Amino acid sequence: MPESTNPRAQDEPRLLVSLATYNEAGNLEPLVETIRQFAPRSSILVIDDNSPDGTGRIADQLAQSLPSIHVIHRAGKLGLGTAMLEAIAFAIANSYDYLLNLDADFSHPPRFIPALLDGMRDHDVMIGSRYVPGGGVEGGFNFKRKFMSTGINLYARILLGLSSKDNSGAFRCYRVSKLALIDPALVRSRGYSFQEEILYWCKRVGCRIGETPILFENRRSGSSKINMREAAWALWILFQLGLARLAPSPAGTSAAQSPHQRAKEPVPDRETVAHRP
């Protein structure tokens, strides 16, 4: 039954699920089907970076055959951070209550969505956490991934003053009214450091941040996009934010500096974005 005619749906928060995709043709359709099992009245936004494997075409087909599927096509691989900023802007513009993001490779199992939504009753951000009791990683991380994940989480807690345990994971739900208080021009991250940085800004606008355990699973299809260069940029961006947080601010200026004063991660040329209603 469509959302607009379901009486029960009128009493529920409007949920937007965002999926940033690049070469996820083997995962997208079954993932959308599984999301709808656990959040049947959710809208789903696919942000595709011109995937060579045809993921964007599959997203368009899903939008034609299923209700409340939206697609943003971008001209190239522009980074996870910019995709999340697109999702936030879409959620705000379309008056959603919650924005829930998960990776498009099944590493974030949709069966944990109800626990995230339940936590939103008394939080503004809920993190699907690998590092709280009951959480974990299927088969364990290899040394490289464990080093990167553990190191960047410790680094983020120290530099950004975060108390949450899993600050690098992308499986989260946000209260959109709180995201609307954050000036997107202040966000420096364009890649994986976005996850830590957005928590920093959420904390700055007074968000109550909670965590619920998840099991991070191995991707079902395709290959991982993370690399050491991205990780190095993430550490550098977090270092800059940490310095800005600790440094005294001149009267009338932001502690995070103005958009013209800060360095950002390098990104490709400005994208061409096509929105599908």
C-alpha cells in the first residue's frame, strides 16, 4: 500500500535510506529488496557516481518498478562525503524526519535497521556500532583494515572530543531537523573522514549520539573502495579539525574557520547532477 494511503504510516517518522554506489550492480537490487523487508515504508535514495558496471541503470529500473525510489546520477567518482551531503540536502528539502545511511555492499545488514530506528526515540544520531558489546566484524578484519579502523577511531575520539566508540562506520540514522542546523559549507571532508567529521558537527549542534551493536559482514559482490591514500587524507582532515577545535577563535568567527581558510580533500571537477523524481 502506498505510504500516503496507509493510516499507520501517517504516525511514523518519514524515513529516507541513502545508498552511495559505485560498481554495485550485483548488490543493489537485492539490497533494496532487503531494506524494504525491514523498513517497508521507507523511501530510498541511490546516489550513483557513473558506475561503469551499470549500477545507475539498475537504479533507474528500480525507480520505475518500485515506489519511493529516487536516483541522483553524478558525472564521476566524487567521494563518499559529497554523496552524503547530497543525501542530507535531499532529506532536508523533502522534509524527511530521519536519514539512514548504509553501505551498498551488504556489509551493513539491513536487519539492524529496526534497532537503529528504535534508538532514535531518545537520540538524534544512532550509530550501528562494531565496537560496543554485542557488535563485531564477521571473520574479523585483516591487519590493514583493523589498523586503519582502530587507529582512526582512537584518533577521532582524542582530536574531536567524541565519546562514541565507532566513529568511522557509515551505518547510521540521523534526525534531519538536527542536520539542518549544520552549515554544509563548513564540512571539509570529501572522502571517508566524513563519518568522523559529521559526528563532530552533530555534537556541535547539540545532538544526542547513541550506539547499537551490529555485525559488520563481508561484502557479497564487488571489491572494496578504501585505500591508504584515502585513509591518509582522513587523518589529515581530522588533525585540522582537532586543531581548530582546540584553538581559540577570534570574536565573530567560527572555531572551525571560514570556508575560505580551510583546506579540503581534493575532488574531481564539479559534478553534473541529474535528479529523478
